[in-house]
Amino acid sequence: MFTPTVISYIRQLYLLGNTPAVSLTRGLPQGVNADALLLGCGDIRNILFTAYCERGFPPRNFDITCCDIESAVIARNVLLFTLLVDGVNADDAWNIFFHLRIDQDSKKLIKDQAQKIVSLSENLNQWNEGRYGSILRFCDAGSLQEARQIWVKYASSQSKSEASFDEDIKRTRNLLNIKMGKPEGQSHTITTGLRSAAPLLTQSKGQISQIYDHFWKNGTLTKRPGKIPNPTFSEALSANAYLHYGTDPILGFHLATAFAKLAPTSPLRPGKDDEIINNVVGAAKTQFREWIQAFQGIPEERITIRFAVSDALSFAHSLKAISTLKHNSASLFRRQLDTALVELDPAAYATANSAPTSFDVVDTSNLADHLGALNLLIAATPLLKGSASSTLWMETLLTKEKTRKEQFDVLLRGHGPTVSLLLGVTPVDFWTNATSVSCVDETMMSSMAPSIDKQQTHSRLAWKLGAHFSSQPSNTRALYSEPQELAKAIFQVYAHMFEGEDPTTFKRDGMMEKINAAGFPLFHRGTFTALIKHVQSNVSTNWPSFWEHLLAMINEDIQDVSTLRNLYRQELGTQLHIQGIHSEPWLRQDVSSNPSLGGFNAWKDIPEVVCVTLVVPKKHIDNLYSTKMGKINAATLEGVIQSSNFHGWQNCFSDLHVAFGRVETSGDREADDFSVMIRQDPLGWQGKSPLVASFYVPSGVLQAEPKGAQVGLNLQNTVLNMLTFRTHLKGMTIYATTINDTSNVFVSRYQPGTSDYPFTGALASPIDGSSTTQADSATGTRITANFVDNKIKFLCGHVDFFSQQSKKLLTERAPIELRQSSPFSIDIVFGKKVLVHPVRFPAPVLKDGAKTRIARTSGYIEVIAPLADPLTSEPLSSFIYPVTLGEGSIPIPLNSQHVNLDSLPILDVDQAHKKSYSWLNILTSHQFSVRERRLRDSTETPSLRMNFKESLFTMFMLASGLQGGTTGLFALQHPEDGNQILIFIRAIRLHGAEGSVVADAAVVPITRQLIDTKQLETFLYILRELQICAITVNDEELALWKSVLPAFAERCRTWSHGPDCEYKIPGATIPLSTEMGVPFMCSCGNGKLPEGFMSLPDWDTAAAQHAVRVAISPTFSVPFVEDVVDTDLLKVQGGIEKLHIDKCRNCNATQGKNGAALMKCARCREVLYCSPECQRKDWKKHRMECKPSDVV
């Protein structure tokens, strides 16, 4: 397995989603078929919401693979999908899926449906040929049978009694009390549901907590609750499986619609329902109805949903094995406490129309919290298709650091840019430092927690394959690194991965708290080996020299006996060997054949590595989990081989698999073909079978003391283990016996039930540096990573010139200069552009500070460029919403997410509701990061990004009527060349999935052609008579708007690009041009607007045909890069409850000088100040929106 072995006596089931739904296709071009992989899929909300978001978009086919470790999750999901296929109404589906207690009609519907699907699921073939097999498929026979076992329980007349179900629920509630250190029976307020109300969190607190309490007390969200336990919940619960105490049916919805003032014609406007407990439930139920309707409207031939019960990492590596090994088994166990292997259905995965094994979207939910971001990147990025639109989405909820910037620094266990470059993946938002997704409400909610370890902060991060994000040429060579520098960088990651094994670091400031908060270790030597295997597929170096340097550093590190890392050196050698990337000589040298010793010592061909299987009597496991805290805090286990001498040698092995059952053998122990299998005990924890643990070890370790050595199962030395279990165990040993205990110790070539070493996937390797020759190209380019303090700080582009022209220019000493053409590209310019050669780098770099080496005789040039900084580097200032051209010249926004405007709720901006919109001011003003707010209040010249955000802020304030007059008409005006772009905001819509708002608008570029043909002359004259806001933009900001508006158009388009699209012209870029009066976006979307889009004179006859619909969102900084909300200031101000109190617009003071009342701006009578001095400081911002009060 790919993480340390953590075995929980109590599993907490996440049968309902705990974060608001997102569209799975939000990063894909519309109309392009979508293959999606959901790891840790949870409930069905994201699939249903995706269907809703796709309504009205160009049609596409969906193939969605859902993987979850819990069979109860998969069984529930499939049952509901079969009901939806059969046309069940949304109200019945709501009751079945979200209520703990139901009425007789709902119980009958579940039972009848379960009986139906049980009759169709005796085997895969029967299921695939049945009613649902064309839409709902299982990836393997084992997953189908696990789901079927649960459906049998649903279909049974002997359902769990009400009293038994009550006891299950009571156990769950008591578990929360134990975790919180509270007495049994005490109630708690759970605030995590507030995130679903973003961006109106501050107005939602009371009602949402009321719903949580009502749900757990009554089991429903209605005023007249049912009494019958819902089998889709009750049959999943047991003494070892609890419903997670945070379960809340409304968390998966976007609840701001319950608190916002919506327009009468708005989509998703909650309707009245006398049965529900409040309007928040009504908002969720309204959305659920619409989502169900959208899903049921997808033609059956356009959607396939596949299901697998498996650990996410095992499943991901198994999918990669299909394309790498060309067979359906990767010798990977499905999960811990399960002897079944992941064996994908060969009929589905080995045919011409195979199930997908590479994907446009990989969504990992918040598995990064439990499995580690590095593990997910290693396992899942090799499954991404080779496209700029392909994205791995990662979420985190747990907070272990004081800021999210610190949190990002530890995600990769090293310097983020360095590790991501070595892995060949790119954290998109890190480099853009721009997103339409707001974290404002989330951060405010987190600040309410009493301490860091009690906080939850929901964060999202998008990862793309580096070569496609940076638009590397298809013949790009692997990134090169000097072996010693690469070894040092990898060793730094190694040290961070296993810092918890060094007790001497616990005394460092915050280290003990950090390790304690982490709970369970996320990595073992197999993880580290898989990391290097992944790096090997992306980086070119002298690998023998790399291994020499890396292993020397590791060997030096383990000489420090005060650390525990010396105990795992043998496991590192084992993992390097079985994963096939490096076999150390000592592995073979330490092995010798000695038949007289019996067992594997008598094999004719003793391999370097063998598997040890240890049988641990059940009483030792029962003792381990005999206390209340022992049952709650899962134990992290490891295998041990140690000397019979108490003070002798010891080796630990963290990569082990365990299951309850009985060992069965095949063949003679002394024969090479001896093998082991485990007959699993279906009763598991409740049975009497021993726990069987298996792990790989070097053969030589077993021969060091062939008769007296001890084989054991230990607790790993983690803080949580020591605090929980050490009081009732002798040391950290759970069970140990001698190596020659033939009843309990078995040595075989492979793990039980397998026929090979476990497979680990990796990226498809780029072109090696040696493969590019003069015949391949007129030039050859190699990028080298240059390290400073073990971090990549410079990238060196080495270009060999082969053409006669370039060689001549070099030998004739033509002048050479550098020009930055994009964040990723620096052009080598010969003479007066006689020859221009772009050097493409895999990460943003800077021309300023770059150096060149020119070898005119040898015919090469090197450009050594410093890595850019997302906060301070000028080339990244306009890198906000980049768009690249994909296959067929289809535009691909790299970080702006698609949005279906017509499906989003519309805010009612009538002046009568003005006072209820203070939340919108809070939201849009937080476009400015903490750093930018300080600059904004200083005398420094504002940056390009700050000017852009000021313009956005003005638009939202005026379009909502919050400051100054109300208008949706805007002109981006150049101080010398006049109006350049007209923007018409039709409505402001709630975007719950992003916790923000979006302006539904149309843009009309004022081109020379429009002016010369006078097509808009009358319309422009009319606009002069209307209330239009002119926003002055300089050359830089105008060019930035021309770059982002194509992205804003792409994210909401409901039309397709035609054959004559300007983006399809050879050499086209986005924007097409930034020159004054020249078109900057294609014309495919011109006039593609809903009927009656704007109520303006001559709009339909003159302007609409030149207008393109756009979705304009507030643009926030990325919290992984810099702080967005000043939480210290928030606490000083009294928390989020005080945000709606009147404050000085400039300094946030709640009263004037000397305690006087705040004063209003004398002109608009809207904005408040504490003093004339603050009003003067704010005027440069306020003047754009300030209108005389009589105009308003």
C-alpha cells in the first residue's frame, strides 16, 4: 500500500458530501467529450451539479469513473442512480438520500428497487446486459459483489430495528464528545456548514446550525419526520462503522440563495414548502430538484458512470498498469483489511472501446488531508491526458499551519516550485496568483475556531502537467539536472517527509504541535521511492552518480542514532528494488543459499527481496484496541525484524498489508514456488481470526540470524501512538515471535495472493536529451535546473543552432539580445530580428537578471534566467486569466472556470435592498490582498493588478448600487484615444460554487472598423445621454483587459467556434492583438446573446450583433501565495459579526475622531469617513463611483 498502515477500529462513514458541489467540467472547453476520474468520490452531488451546469452548453459525452474506499458509499450512489434512470421524482429521491428516518412509502421504494438490482447483479455480465448496464457499470467484479451484499440488506425484510439504529446514532454523537473532551450527551454547535452559504456566511449562522441540530435529533429535514430507519444509512452502520458526526444533508448545496435578495425571475429562487423546517432547506431542495431534472435530461447514450470500491491510490496505480503492463492486475490490494486485489474487468479495459485509463479531469476531493498531496500527485498525474485543459483538482480541509501560505509550503514537503518542476506538474494558481474563487467567507469562518487545531479551512488547488501548462514544444527534452544537485534537493524532500522520525526536532518552535496535529504519518520509504520513480520519468541526469550521492547522504543521516530514520534503511533498499528503479549491491551480496537451514534458505534461486507473512493472534489485537481512546485513535502499524539480542539490530518496515483471516499455503516451504494466500474472515473485527500482516524485506536480513531473529508487528513511533497505546503495551510491540515459528511466520516470493511485486505508475517520459540531432530540427534545446541552497532558482536554456543561417550569424558576430515574449518564453533575437528563436521554459522566468553564454564557434547559446516570483515579477503581473489554444485551435482557459450564467441566481439590486448588500462590499473589497490593501492605502503607485481590481470593484459597486448611482453601463476609456471597450452588465448573479458573484455582461470592442463604418454611431450617441461610467485605463491596463476578456467570454459561451474562427489562423494567439482599435477576440460569439439581453435603445438593431457575452468575476489573490483576509485585524474588529457595522471607508474606524459620529461624503451621501484626512486619502478610489445624491 502507498501510505503507512493505519488501522481504525472505528471507521467514520462520509455518506453525504461535506463541501459545496462543484462542476467536474469547469476547466474543460465546452462541447468536448469528458473523461473524469473521481477519487474518494463521496456522494453524487458533483455529478448532478455538473449535469445542471451543462444545460444549454454544446453537448458532450461523459464517462465518469467513481472510486471510493467504502462500499456503502458506492452501493447508495448506484441505488439512487438506478432510481433516477427509472424516472423517480426529485422529492422521493430527496427523502431516500438525505433522511436518516423515512416513512413507509420511502422504505418500500428502497426495498423494491434493491430487490430489482439484486436480481440483476449476480455477476458482471448479467449486470452489463441488464437495464442499467449501459449507463452504470462496475470496474471490477469485486466492487459489484460488495455493492450487491449491501443491496441484499436493503432488500431484506429483516431491517435494523429502530432501537438498534438509535444506538448507532448515539455512538456517533458520543464519539464527537470524546473527541472534544466533553461529557457524553452534551450537544455541540458544528459551524462547518457555514461554508455552504458563501458568500453570505455572515447572514446565515443561526439557521444553518439549527438545521444540523434538527437533523441529528429527528433524522429528517421536515416538520413531520418519519420513524423508520433508512436502510441506506442504517445498514452501513455497525460497532465498527459510525456515521461521521459532521454529516449534514445541506452541506453539498449552495445556500446563499436562502439569504440573498433574488430577482423575481431568478433561477433557483427557493419556493415555499410547508413541510420543511426553514427556507435554507427549501433552497437546498430547490437546487436538488433542478439538478435531478438536468441529470435525467441527459440522453442515455451520452453518459456512462463507472464504480470501483478501492483505496484511491491503489486504484489509480492499477489504472496506470493497464496502459503500462497491458494487463488488468497490478498486484495491489484493494485496501487494508481486505485480501482482494484490484483486478479491473478485462472485458471493459482491454477492448477497442475500452473504459478510459487516462482522463481530462481527476478530482481527488479532500483526500490530500488523509493520503498526502505528494501521494496523490504521484499516483494520479500520470493518468491525465496530454492537454492543457486536463486538470487534477485537489482540496484540503484540515488546517495544520497558521496560514495557508505555510500550508502550501508543506504540501510538497519541500520548496514548491522546485518539487513541482521535478515532478513535471504545475500548481496553476500558484503562478497566476489570481482566481475567481473566493476564500473570504471560508477564512472568516475558520477564524471563528478557538485554536488552529480546531479549524477547518476549505482550499482548492488545480494541477496541470507542466509541459502543457507552459506550452512546451512536443519534442521537448527532459529537464536536466546535475546529479549531485538533484540528489541534494531530493534529500531535502526525504528529510521533510520523515521529520517526524527525528525526536530531536520536537523541541523546535511549533514542531511538536505540527506533528501532533498531523495525527498519522502520510509517507513511508515506498512513497519516497515512488517519488523518485516519478522524478526519473521527468528529469534527465547521470542516474548512477545521482544514486551514489543520494544514498551517501541518507547513509550519513542514519549514523545519527538519536533519530529513528536509521531503522528504515533496509526498507528503503527493499522498495528501490521492488519498484525497479535501483538495486543496491548489498541486497545480492547479503544473500546465500543454505539448504540445511530449511525454508526459503533452501530455494534454488533466492531473490534479493522476499515477503514475510506474520500471523498475529486475535487476542493481541483485541488488547491493542481495548481502551476507549484506542478504539477512536487509529493505530499506525509496522513490521519489524530484529535481533534476538535486546540491544542488537532492528529494522522496521512501514509498507505492510493486514487482513483478518487464516493463512493457506501452496507447495513446499523449501521449494521456489512456495506461495501463501489468506482466506479472509468476513466477520472482520467481530470474528475470531488472527490478523495477518505481510511485508517485503531483504532476504539477507532474514539470514542474519536464521533461527533466533524476531519477527513482529509493532506500533510505529508516532506521537499519537505513544499517547494512545503505550500505557497498556510493553514498549511498542504488539506481537513478536521467532523467525523459525512455522505456525505464524511464512516466507514467500510475493505477498499473499499475488504473483508479482506491486506496481507503481509514473509519467510518460519526455524525449531524452540524446535523441535530438541536427536532422530533427534546426535547433536543439535543453533546459537545465540550476540550484541555490537546494532550490531551483534558475533555469538554463541551452540552444544548439544547426542551420546555416544561424551558424553564419553566430560566426559573423551578429548582435544578440533577449526579449521576453511570455512568462515562459525568452526570445533570442539576432540583429534587427533577422532571426528570432524562442526559448520555452517549464516555469515562469525573468529576462531581467538573465545572463547569456554565447559560443559562436561551437554554435550554441545559453540563457540563464531566474525563476519568477508570483508576487513581485513584472512578467506575471498580467498573467491573470491566461488562455492557450488547444487541439483544433479551441481556446483553453488555464485558470478561469466555466460558468453557466443562465443557471445562476440573479440578485435583486433594487435600492430598497441596498442595506442588505453589505456582504457584497466585503466580498469585492477583498479582491485586494492584505499586501495590496496596505499598498492601496499608501502613496505608492498602484500596480497593474491593483488598477485592474479597482476597475472591477467600481463595476460591482455601481452595478449593485452600493456606492454612488446604479448603472450597468461602463466604458474602458484611454486618456488619449477615448473609449476602447464598452461593457454592459445585465445582472449580478450568485456563484455559490465559487463562493462569490459574477457579472452577466456583454462586451463591445470599439474597433477601427466599427468606427470607420459608423455602424454604432447612433447607438454611441444615445449612450452619451445615459448614465455611463467611464473607467480610465492606461496602456498597460487596457492590454490586460484585452487579455482577460477572451477568457471571460470562453468561460460562459453557449456557442461553438466555427471553421472561420480567427483563432484558427496560423500563428494566432489570445488575445489576437493588443493594438489600439484592432480586434482582440474572435467574432464567433458576436450576437450570441439571450433575447432581450439589454433594454437599451438601438441595442437589438445596432449593438447586439457586435456584442459578446462575458462572465466577469471579482478577482482574488490566491491564499496559498499571500494572505487575502487580515485575520488579526478581523479579531481586533470583533469578529465577523462586526463586519456589517458602519465603518470609515479608509481606515475601518467605527466612529469619528474624539468619539464623534462618522461623517457622510457630502456629494453622494453614501460613503462614511471618520475624518476629512481619511476622505482625502480615499478620494482617488471613491471619485470614480461618487455621484451627487440628487442624481441617485
